[in-house]
Amino acid sequence: MIIHHILEDNSIVNKFIAEIRDVKIQKDSLRFRRNIERIGEVLGYELSKNLHYANSAVQTPLGTKEIALYTKNIVLCSILRAGLPLHQGLLNYFDDAENAFISAYRNHPNNDKDFEIVVEYFASPAIENKTVLLADPMLATGQSLVAVYEAIKKYGTPKEIHIVVVIASTEGIDFIKDHFPENTHLWVAAIDDQLNDKGYIIPGLGDAGDLAFGAKL
């Protein structure tokens, strides 16, 4: 797996990350969603440098100009519901992409810290030989991403996979390395070193889905 850690170099993303982590600022769900969206835009821009390009002639009012444009066949796939603001940020840049959505959630059958990942819904165009951008804001244990990957493989084999994450744990990164193809790219804004006993990232930011859309039952 090829890892691209955006905050290895200082940039405006530092501000967006600081605000989504801040317990006072993150209470504003509108700003939280917008910051996730803006991080998605930056990650999308950085990701775009690794896509395949081909020269295309563009007609202007005064002549023609050869411009390298990325080849199409991109599918944005987001994990519901937390992935929606990140999806929108990517869609702002890859506005001609196809879109897919998949649900994955932690099920605690014994009402304790042990859980399983349940995938119940998947709506997608064909993904065979396409470039899939898999968006999930939090990469904690990595089990959700692996479950999602196993589900979408039934619908075809992507040409490339780019995983787009806002905050990841080192443990989660190590876990998904063993389950995704070697040429998979991971685009992550920030990396935290720890998980707590419930499998949440420390210091992380809390539950991204709840912060974006309100607490669930």
C-alpha cells in the first residue's frame, strides 16, 4: 500500500483538522461538515496528481490548446453516513465521476466492546476496470473498510483503488495493508497512534457521523 500523509507538511489543512477536533468548534455541525468537505477537496487535489492523463485539444475562441486531462472512469464510493461530507468534497473536484454508496456499521451483539461489521446496502455503477475512490472519514480498526472492500469485489475488480481518509490510526493502517492490493493508495490527512478499548481513535475527534448529522439511536 502506498501511503500519502498530508500533514507531514504544514498546510491550510492543519486549520481544518484543528477545528474538527476542537470540542467547542465541532458542536457547530454545519462547520464540521464543511471542514470535512474542505479536507476532501484538498485530498482530492493531491490525489489527482496520481491519476492517468492524456492530451486533449481544447478549442478556444482564438485557436486550440493541448491540455492534459485525467482519464475518466472514476467511481466515488462513500461509506454511509459519515462519509457523505467527504464524498461531497471529492465530488466538488471530480464532478464528472460516477457515484456509489454503501452502508457499514458496528454491531455489538452482546452489548459489550466486541463488535462485527454489518454491510447492508450497496448502490453502485459497474466498477470493473475503473478507478474507485473509497471515502471514509475515520480509519480506526480498519474492519469497516475491509468489509466494504469484500462487498464491492463481488461487483467487479477496480483498475485502481484510492482510499480517502481524514484521520487514521496506525493500527488501522497496518490492518488494511494485509487486505487491499499492494498498489492501493491511502490518502490520509492525519494519523493518530492509539485506539481505546472500544476501537475508537485517540485523540481522534469522536463519532464523525454523529458530529455531522446528529446522534443516532
